[in-house]
Amino acid sequence: MSFRLNTMLARGVGLSLAFAAASAGAATLDAVKQRGTLNCGVNQGLLGFASPDDAGKWSGFDVDFCRAVATAVLGDPEKVTYVPLSANDRFDALKAGKIDLLSRNSTWTLGREADLGVNFAAVTYYDGQGFLVRRSSGKNSALELDGSTVCVQTGTTTEPNFIDFFTTNNMKFTEVTSATSDESVENYKAGKCDVVTSDVSQLYAERAGLPDAGESLILPDVISKEPLGPAVRQDDPQWRLIVQWVHFALLNAEELGVASDTIDAAKASKKPEVMRLAGTDGDFGAKLGLANDWAINVVAKVGNYAEIYERNLGVESKLGIPRGLNQLWSRGGIQYAPPIR
């Protein structure tokens, strides 16, 4: 076969693959637009991240990310159908197409991407696993938990993490498992365990819900890396790109000083980085299949990353969690976004 024919065939295959990828990549975006609502999987109820009020209105850090994606795609943060999911059901629901996006305090791991057929789009919250104990126990370190009875939720990375920690440090334990975080808390309140282990952010939420919250403390030890973020199906690269860049846009907006109350100034700005974010320069929205002003609309209607964090999790919220690692890279944290350019 001639070199020319080989080249032509290679180009033909490449074009076919590119066309197939583009077609597959538009599947979720088209489905969401045609449906007119984003189906977003969230926690069944975790203060600060995803919980409904008495009227059924959802709020929280993960909920606001759903709202941000809905704004980017549909122009309206209210066009979201929230699907509460247990830890055991969340990835199956995503793979089965019951939801378009999973925004449910889920840890990004190799095993989940390789085994479950999902992709994580970004790390929206850097977390780590810790321990909640009663102040009366006198414990001040996780290394003092030898012989403890530990409440833990199954179907999460939490269970193998704590077992590894106790085993590595030659500590004995009794495990009390539960299917939900609420059940773990109820077991703790009933005295069935001395310790609750989970992501530190979740422990803040669980402690806030205790009738005697001040009588429990979160130990300072963090025993794992828990990069939490939204997940999508692996068969839709364009949709993953959209979800990923929604997060990046929230961070870039904060870094550039663009917030929900400075939108008019951002739209009038002549600063190149702000113009690209606002959609007044370039076709960066069109490259994603979105309107060019999608990012500025997200910030206008949902806020930038700092606004979302502070109202749901920050020191003035019910949880009172300092930003720590989730501060911008330029302010001592590790949240960092590629530029829109």
C-alpha cells in the first residue's frame, strides 16, 4: 500500500473518530437542553453540602454547583431536578443515566474511574478523613483511639481508610457499620460507639446537628486525602469538559475579583482576562457548545467560588469551616484553575 493511500486512510479514520467523539460528546448537553432541566444527584441530606428545607428547597455547596452547571447550560440556576442518592446508589444512578451529573461529596479515586465507568471532572473541595469524639473521653489525638468502637458508613472510602490507619498503628477497634451517615450519628448518640469517622467536612455537619454539639470535638488528625468533586459518565467528553470548566470559571472569577455584585464592572472591563471570562472577547463559550457569556452568567446568578464556599461552609455559616486547602493558590491554598484563553 502506498504512503499516500496510507495517509489518506489515516486521515479518514481520524476524521471518523473525531466525528464520532463529537457526536457522543454532545449527547448529555443535547439531552439536558431538550429536557429543559439538569438532573443532578446529591446527598440525601448533609448540612452545608446538600439538604432540603421544610418546603423542599435544596441548598448547599454541592447544590450550588448543580445550579452553576444549570446556569451555564440553560441560563437558569433553578432548572435543576435534585435526585437524592445514598453512597451505595450514587454511581449506579449515574451510569444508568438517571442523572446527568453527580455532585455528592464523592472522593476521586483511581478505582472509581477505572472500575465504575465514571470520570471526575474537578476537585471542588479538598477534604480529609477525621474523627469525632466526645469531649468527656479526654482524647486529643487519633493515636489515642486504641480499643475504640468506631461508627462508619459503608460504601465509602471511609471504611478502608480507618481500618488501614488502625492496623498501621497497631490499634484495636470494634466496627459499627451503617448504610447512611444519619444512621452513624444515631448510633453515636445512642452510645453504640465512641467515635464517628468520616470526611472532616461531614463531621462538621454531623456535629452541628447534635443537640449537644459543644460536647463533641473533631480531632486535629487528618488521616487521608479526600479530593471531592463532581462525576460524569465516561462516554461524554464534551459534557465532562463543560462541568470541569464551570468549576474553573468559579475559581478564575474569584481570583480576578469578579463577584455577583461586580458583574456590570466585569462586563465593561478592558482587562483581557476579565473580558474572556465575561465573554466580551473570544468564542470560548462556543467552543464548549455554550453561549459566550456563560461564565459571567454563572457568577451573576450563583456567585464565584468564594461566595459559594462562604455561604454554605465558611466561618460565618452554620458549619464554620475555615477554607484551609480550599483557599486560592495565591492565598495559601491549593485551589488553582487554568486560564480561559
